[in-house]
Amino acid sequence: MICPECNAEYLDHMKDCGDCKVTLVDACAVDLPVPEMTWSALPPFSGKIYADMAAEILDKNDIPYYLKTNWSSSAFAIEAASLPGDVVRIFVPEASFEKASQFVGSITEKN
């Protein structure tokens, strides 16, 4: 359930918004705008293990990201090991780029 005024989300059993005092509507019925976001690439990581370490740091600091692996890793679902020359890219919102770079800098420098 979602408030049509302030867009706050509620559990399904709730009927009214606690702030706006209006009747909630089914979230599927609301056409919320999707914010436009520009993504920036962090320096490449040599292998999935280093990229996973960086992703864990970004998760802990609430920085959104997405990982882009090369074709061979994706096609063969290789998770635990890296192939020679395997490069993983991590993209973060442009607004979080500096902060993300500081957090994962120690991983990319050793990489």
C-alpha cells in the first residue's frame, strides 16, 4: 500500500497514511516517476573476488551500484575463481562517485 500524497509505503494491512490522513492505494496502481540517474564507472577490478569485496563495502555504506562482468564469466557462471584477464566493472551513481572511490580505493590500488 502507498500514500497517493507523500508516496510513503505501508504494509498491506494498513488503510490510512499516518501523516497525510488519506486512504492508501495499491502500490501497483500508482505510476511513480523513476528518477533519472547518471552512472559512473569505478576503476576496473581484476577478477570477481576484488569486485565482490568492493561491492560489500559499497553495500555497508548504502551506495547503490551495479556490477558488469565480461561475457565468459557471465556465460559460464564462474563465481569462485577468476579467468586470466577477467575484468569486472562497478558503476555507481555520479553523485556517489567520490565517496565510493574513497571507500574502494585501497582495493583498486592493490589490484
